[in-house]
Amino acid sequence: MKRQESLSGKGLTRRQFLKSSATAAATAAMINLGFNPGLARVLAQDESVTLAVLAYDWGSEYNALMDRIGTLFTEANPNIIVAWEHVQDAHTTLLTRVAGNIPPDAAMSYVRQANTLAQLGTFINLDEYLAVDNLTREDFVKPLYDQGVADGSVYAIPGGADYIAMIYSKDIYRDIGLDPEKTPTTTDEFMEINRAILRKETDGTVTRVGYLPIGEQMQWWGYIFGGEWYDAATQKITANDPAIVAAFEWVLDYVKEIGFDQFAALQQRPATGDAGNLFSSGELGHYINGFWTYATLDAFSPEVDYGVYHLPTLTGVESERERYMVGGWLFGIPVGAANPEAAWKFLKYAFIDEAALMGVETLNGPGYLPQLPAWETGIRELLGDDNRMSPYIGIFSEVGAAATKAFPTIPVAAFYTDQIQRAFDAVMLGEQTPQDALDEVTRNVQSELDAVS
């Protein structure tokens, strides 16, 4: 399920946050050096334990979906009870508890936090656990798996993944004379259709638009255009990568056709997840989202004939889908956890052996690739054959299997994303050129990164 990532240290600078975490890092690193899961105490068959599992607070409805995974696990493992704790800032809570030697047994981490936690030594090394079942990177959604790796070892495994694709209105395609079953595969074709969809009155008022970009999506388009946001080898910010500049220019060209004032006005309309949105009223041709958008489409766009297709790439060849970016969350076992063996048993159940069940029950994509076919079947059964989203579930699985990109997991990731949003706003309001805006992002974020490195 798509969610806004609430990165740690909110209300603090990244420098202050990392400084406050130094004690936790040092303590965790010392404990981590001596941990060997092969030597850990094995849970006796008749011994009952309660696992403390820390997760983000997604609201009572969605927390309950996660809780159910714990219930199902306990039904299969009666001697292990899963006690969930859902908090707004699970990242800071985790670091505080590890530093205080009262860690939970398992903890969730968003994709942009997991690698930092691994480097800080907050999670134990999972290599031996994975080796027992011959699990490797090839078994998982690669962008998520990579975020749990530090110095070549795995410290967190993929939990839930956010697979995204293009949602489009077949009604609008028909209206402009297009075959609604023939969708664009290249970025040029996509923008050509958006221009055909665009409808303006004589006074310049836009009454229909093909696509309304948002700042967050520039991360995805930057990768699709062949750019990189960070050079890990040199520890340099590369927001002004020529390919990323080209992606901004590509979007800007369309925004200019809409008109800066009209674009700003359209952004004030209800979002696609809300009643009265532009897609539901036939005023928007495309938007980007995950399979979970079926619920809002059912609620607010029941009459719209829609479809789903892969995000377009530069040339449209299938191999370019490796440039797709996937977000989501991971789970690890904190250093000093009281029940690491039982915790691993739960993580393996929830996110590997029964990853499809987890995905269906919680409306997430699984992070374990062999479970994708079962997940597709389960989601289709959940939706029913008559649901308009059902025929397209396979597209989201293909995104997960192909994707290799995630946003850089650096200590100033939150600041970086804020700067990209600022640049997007300035560019799409005609206040800066893409080159100038992205040069500024590069300078600002590099300065922050250097200050905490």
C-alpha cells in the first residue's frame, strides 16, 4: 500500500539526528561483532515467548491488517505470540531503545532508512539465516534487498513493496481517436498522447489534461531517463546529471503547454485518492499509482473505463524496465533482541514463506520474488474477476521483478527529497531552469552530506 515515508529525524537536522545516534551506533557495533546466529540459543518446542515487533503507525485500519499477519503466524506457531507496537516515528524509537538496551525483537524500516540502520550496526547480521535456506539477492525485489545490505552483508530483508504503474482512462483515449488497448511504450509516445488529450478554452482555461506531474515522480523519471542521483564511489550528489536535467526538461515542456498558472491551479484540485478528483470527472488522462488505487477508483470513479500499463521508457524495450524505482519497507532484528531465533522465524514466515499471503492481507507487494504468482492469484481473488483492476495485477508483479533502482540511502536523504521538491516547484512555475535548479540541489545537498560524513 502506498504511504508517505516519514523519515527519521523530523524536526531535527540530519546532523543533529546522527550525532544523537552515535552512542547507539557504537554500542550496536560492539554487540554485533560477537553475534553468531549459529550459536544462538534455539527455542525449545514447548517454550512460549512473546515477540515485540515495532512498526510504523499507519492508522487503525491498516495496523489491523499487519496485526493479522502476527495472528496467522501464531496459529501456525502457537508457542510464539506476536505483540505489535505501531508508532509514528519507529525509526527514532528503535534507535532510542537499542541505545537503552531494551530493543524490540523485530523492527520495520522504510527503504531509505534501512541501509543507514545497517551501517550504524542497529540490526544484526542475517547472512547465516539466509544461507540456511540458500536465499540470495536474486530471490528478492532488488531495490529493497540492496537497501538492507552494508559492507556486503544483509541486515534487513524486504517486507512490503510499492509497485507502481500508469493508470489511464480508456474513455479519453477513445475520445481523442486512439485505440484504448494500444498504450505508449516510450516517453515520447506518452507525451504525444498527453498533448492530444490537453484541451484548453479560448481564454486559456484547461478543461482536460493528459498528465499532472508531481515532485516525487521526478525521482522515477530521472532514473528512467538514464540518470543517477548519487555516485556512491565518490560520495557525490549528482542531481544535475544530464539525464535528470533532460527528464525535468521533458516534463517542463508539457507544463508550458498547460500554462504555469493553469498547472498551479490544477494542482489545487482534489488528489486522485479523493472524491471529486480530475480522473473521476474525465479531466485527467493519466496518473501514476499502485494496484491499491483500485479502492479509490471503485469509490470515486465507478463509471470510468480504465486500464494500466508499464511506465514508458526511452526506447520502450523491456530491458529498460530495470531502470524502474521501487519503494517500500524492510524488517530486521535489532542488536540485543531477546528472541532473535523466534524473530527470524516470524520474519521468514511473514516475508518469505508466506510473502504472498502477507501482501494480499495487507495490500502490499511482496518482496520475495517466488511468491509473486501466488500473490497475483490472491489479489485477483480478493478483488474478484469483475473488478477493473484484476486484469492488470500481473503488470505490477513485472515491475517488481524488473526494477533495480531505489533512491539513495544517504544520511541526508530527507533533505535531498525536499530539495528535489523545491526544484520541481521552481521549475514548473517558471522561476528557474532545470539546469539552474538542479545545480542548486547538487550544491545544497552535497554541503549537507559533507557536514555529516
